[in-house]
Amino acid sequence: MASFHKYKKKGSNNDFWEYRIVYRDPITQKFKEKSKKGFTGKSEAKLAAEEAERLIREGYEQTDEPLKFYLNTWLEDYKKGSLAKNTLELHEQNIKKSFLFFKTYL
């Protein structure tokens, strides 16, 4: 369930709203918190919070974790032990090469 807070930005007389959601991660069973600021009204914040809660319930949690770290974690936690050594090394090389490629063009 979301909580809502009204605040003022520094140097502004306008009120803004923020939502905060506390939930339990289904995989790690640890509590996590998601929040977002900058809404002009409480109703706008409520709609955004409902959408965020729906995505969390459906398993579409968004994190700030970079894709490279996610893919390496995925390889380590879910694929290591179920793939041949050469296949695992190939996946690791593909991740490294992909991010080196994108780094040069960003």
C-alpha cells in the first residue's frame, strides 16, 4: 500500500506530491521501497502509485541496476552449473563485448 506526502520544492511556492511503496521482494524476501516525486496533485500521485503497485504484483519491478550487472548476476545465479563451461564463457564474452561496443557509441 502506498503512502503520500506533500512537499515544496526549494524556491517554489507550489505544492508537489510524492508516493512511497514498501513491499517484500518475492525472490529475496527482503523489504524494498519504491518512491517517486514531482506530481502536481495527490490524485496524479495515486494513479502513478497504483500503476507501480500493479507492475510490482505482476513481477515487472524496475530497478536502477545496470543491465551489465543484471546479466552477470543472471549468469552466476541461474546458468552456472547448468551450462557447459565453454557456453558459459561464451555468454560472459558476449556480455563484455556488447557493453564495450555500446560504450564506444554512447
